[in-house]
Amino acid sequence: MGNEQIHELPAASGAVRRLLLARTDAFWDVLTGRPVSLYATSVLRIGYGLLYLAFLLREFPHRSEIWGPGSPWTPALAAQLFDQTGWYSFLILSDSRAYFELCYVLALVTSALFMLGWRTRATSVLFAAVVTSFHARAVFMTDGGDNLLLLMALYLMLTACGRRWSLDARRARIKAARADGAPPRARNAAAQDLRAARTALVTVVHNCGVFVIAAQVCFLYGSAGLYKVQGSFWDDGTALHYVLNLELFQPWPALSHAMDQYPLAMAAVGYLTVLTQVAFPFVLFGRLKYPVLALLLGMHVAIAVVLGLPLFSGTMIVADAVFLPDRFYTLLPQLHRRGTRRCGVPAPAPGQATGLGSVPPQGGHPDSRKESRPVPRPAGDRDGRPPSGPTVTQ
């Protein structure tokens, strides 16, 4: 009996070792095989670029009082804070009004180019520098809604967020179409190995960036829900009553007072909010995440309207888009075409460009694609007329 157990232990350990090796290989294939969530990161790029552009345009009349020479938080105070926190802002390099206006215009242009996906590798770095500098320059002057946007701007530098729905994707598509008929260029083995290593490195960094973004959102929701659980006001269902009566968060006082007239409904909404936030990290690997994401969408829309925090709500809504699979975004053009057909709008021709395209998948370089060769004309058809039989395509 004892000998049988001794023989079973090595066999069990070998099976566990093979299972771990198989899981490790599968994880490595996912990490290095192909970039994931390309559409989701493109949505994050468009969303955050648009949000920050709208934020800068909204604060354009008050730009000097928030970040410029007329701010009560002077550059000297900002420099003292930087010595303690390690932050930095290019806005304090000069007290000149002309320099500040130039920086503001460049911030607007950078946000627009990042949203459109023009030279995304470079503009993503510039966008992160802009968000960091403006945030650090007046960290006490904003409502805190740009904190998550700052983190996402830093994370998006790691991702290939210009592969879909961008000017870079359109340029790459046009370049690939022009190179279809060109003869393939000969590459030596060293160049091919270097290209493969670069592709693998870009894929790994992109996938790690997507993972960090998803982990950041999960940590935010989980910690927010757990902190609410510890509070007595959320426990007895009166938290939203006090929130609705804060004058600082009453853009529509009549709406806040009207909602406060239903304490039972507000208590139920508070409990549902806590439950949704705590459960969010645990429902991401099943279909239950879709109704949870819908609840979170409604919650953030309510926060934007009722509490007057549109930047925070918009930042969270865009961040939630990272959890939607790429097949969801690929279905959107199909739904758009169905809707246009039902409305009677003529669809574009099959060969006509329909907008911003997508970068060909990795490994789809023109050198590796099969050249299209003209079909030889059948014998007996020498006068240039098309053959009478069926057309042969290759």
C-alpha cells in the first residue's frame, strides 16, 4: 500500500508540471502572439483625446486663472510643491503671457492630433506630457476628474492605440494597397530577425499596457466599493441623501431636491452602487460583465448630470470600454450599414473607402503577401474583346 502511494506521488507531480508548462506556454503565446484589444485602445485614444480637448476648450476663458500668470497658485508655489512631490510642468519655465498662450495652443493641437491618431507614437508621448504638465501646474485648481485621465495618458504610451480608426491606419492601408503590385524587396536574414524581434517587442509592450489599464480600472472600482462598505452612511442607505444636499455638487438644485424626495429609491441605488463596484473585478471573465458595464454606464451618466462632474464621468466611461472585446467594435460598422439601408441611405461602392481604415495585421507586410498576377488571355481572343466564357480570377 505504501509503495503504491510512493509511485503515485511522482506521477501526480509530473502531471502538475505538465499542466503548468502548458498554461505557461499558452500565456506566452497570448502575450507575444498578437496584440489584443486594438479597437478598445483606439476607443481610449479617441475618447481621452476628445475629452481633454473639450476640457481645454471649456476652460479657455479661465485658462489664465487656472494655469497661467493670473493663477493664485503661482509658479513659485508650484515649484515648491514640485520639490516635495517630484512633479514637473513645462508651464513654469516662463512667466510670460505669450509663452503660456503658445503652450495652450500647442496643447489643443496635440489633443486633436492624438484623438485623430496622427503619428500616434509621437503624439501619445506629447499628449502625456501635456496632461502631466497641466495637471501638475494647478493640482489644487481642478475638480479631480483628470486624475484617472492622467494615468490613462501615461499607460496609452505603451499601447499601439493607432492601429485602428486613425489617420495612421488610413495611411498604412493606402501604402499597403500601393505596394500590392510592387515586386518584393529582398531582405537578408539579419533584417528579418530584427523585424521579427521588433514586432514581438511591440506586441508584448502593448499587451502589458492593456493589462495595466484593465488592472487600474479594476483596482479603482474595487477599492471604491470597499471604502463605501466601511462607511456608516452607505450602510444605512443615507449616503446619497447627503451627497444630493451638497451645494458644491448641485448644478441643478431642483433635480437634486426632487431625487431626494424618494429616500427608499436612493437607498436602493446606493446599495446597488456598492454591490456593482465590489463585484466588478469578479465578473470580467463571464457574460455577467455586460449588464454590470451597463449599470456603471448609467451610474456615470447620473453623476455627470446630477453632480456636475462630466470630466470624471467621461473618463470612467471611456475606461470601461477596454473591457469590451474587439468583436463588439467590429460589429458596429455592420450595424451602421444595416441602419443606413433601413433609412434608405445609399451605401458606398464596394471599392470606395468608407473612412479611416485599419492597419494590416502583423505579419501582413507586402513582402509576405502573395503577388496578384494578371490572368493570361485565352487563345483566339486577340482583338481585345473580353472572352465569352466565364471570367477566371486568381
